[in-house]
Amino acid sequence: MKSREIVRLIKQKSHRVRAHTPWKYYAFFDSLFERKVDLKQIDSDTIQKVVEELETEHWRWDGIPVSVLINRSPEQKIRIETEGEWNYMGMFNTKNLIIEGDVGDCAGCRMPKGKIEIKGSAGNLLGCCIKGGKIMVEGSTGDVVGPLMSGGEIMIKRDAGNGVGDSMTGGRIIIEGNAGNFVGVFMGGGVIVIKGYAGEHIGTRMEDGEIYVANLDPEKLRYDKICGGAIYRGLPEEMGGKQPELIWGLKVLGEPDSLLLYFNKKKAIKELRSVKGGRDSIP
């Protein structure tokens, strides 16, 4: 099947499932292409032609059908060039995908393995719910990098917006530049590394995991809102850091009520006493 016929098929069928969730939308096209397209003939050149023809016709609603073609291709390495900011590009990715250009929201969503290299910038919700693999972005990103991720690695060469690692439970996020507010909000595990500065409310409602900020200002932490985990000023030793300074740490020993608290800020101790209800509550 030629790229023009694939484009016609996408345009004819997309309106039927746009109201569905992205996962059902993906499943619809996965089933459709399996029945209507000779997937053995889908190579990197064919996918590039589909992208170009859809962009020529100003079809930039999302990249879910393109993501299905990528995952269904027999080739393990796929390279495409984009002019528009496609949403959901690389959804459920299992391949070595290289994108020459910018992407929109939810790139790499729910990918279980593989690798995505984005040579431009990315929108919001990059790497949402990923379980494995690696995403690399040479530019900057919007808000909420790696929400609900449970594994894998996300690396941003420049800056990221607010909410880095929102509700993540595993994996690692590395920001080479600066990050916005609410780094590690609702974090339940994993590692976040910010090699520059971070905004306000770092670790808010964080329960577990580790956050490293090279240029951390302890005044930007809301100590009464942090539930667990560890926050450091500096970088991990494997990244060239020299004994990063522990700013906040909470470790459970034995019974759930037996807690060992580490602080090096008098303000943190004072605030925690006010929350816990007295001097004797601080060991």
C-alpha cells in the first residue's frame, strides 16, 4: 500500500474514534492497519512520506496513527523529520526512533522499551506513564516531564517547565538545565536530577525517591509538605558530584512509627516541630 492510500485511510477513519481515549484510538488503528495494510512493507521512508503528506494537508492533530506505523514496522531504527508539533508521537514505542524536529504533548507516552531521540523541543507531559526505555530531548520541554513513570530514563538537554516527575514511582529524570516549580510533586520513587536551578515547592507531597538539585536553595522547600524521600543539594557521585549535601531525608526504621529524621536546616526542624506538635517529637 502506498503512502497516499495510508493517508486516505487515516483521514477517513480518524473522525470515528477521536472522542475515545488515546489508548482506544491507538488500538483502533493498530487493528485497522493489521487488516488493511501490508505491514511488512512499512519502512522508514514510507512513514516519512505519510508524515509529509499529512503535514501538507495541515493534518497535525496527533501522531497516534503514525506511532502505530512505527511500532508495526519491521525496521528497528526509524528516522522521521517533522515540521509540526505532533502530539502522542512515539506512543507505546518499542523502536529506536529519531525525530528531527519538535514534538507536541505526550511524546513517548506509555513506552515499555526502546529509545526516542528528539532533536528539537517537546511539549507537555513528555514520557507520561513510561515503563522502560530512554527518551532524550536536545531542546527544552513544557510542563510535567515523566508523570506517573515507573521505569526508564528521560534526559533533557536544556530546561524543563513545572511539575518534573509528578507522581513518578520509578526510573530516572535528568534535566541538564533548569526546572520550574513543583519538582517531584507527589513523587513515590525514582530519581530526579536537576543540574541547574529549580523553582519553588520542591518535593511537595513527596513520599519516596531522591531529588538532586545542583544549585538548590533550601528556602524554596516547604518542609511541612514533604512526606518522605531525600532531597540533596549537589549531584550524584556517578555524575561527578562530590558528596551531595542532604537537605531533607526521611528513613523508616522498624515499625511504621519509628522514624529517623535527618536535617541540617534549623528552619526545617522548627517547621516540623510546629507540624508534629512539640519539641519532643523531633529525635
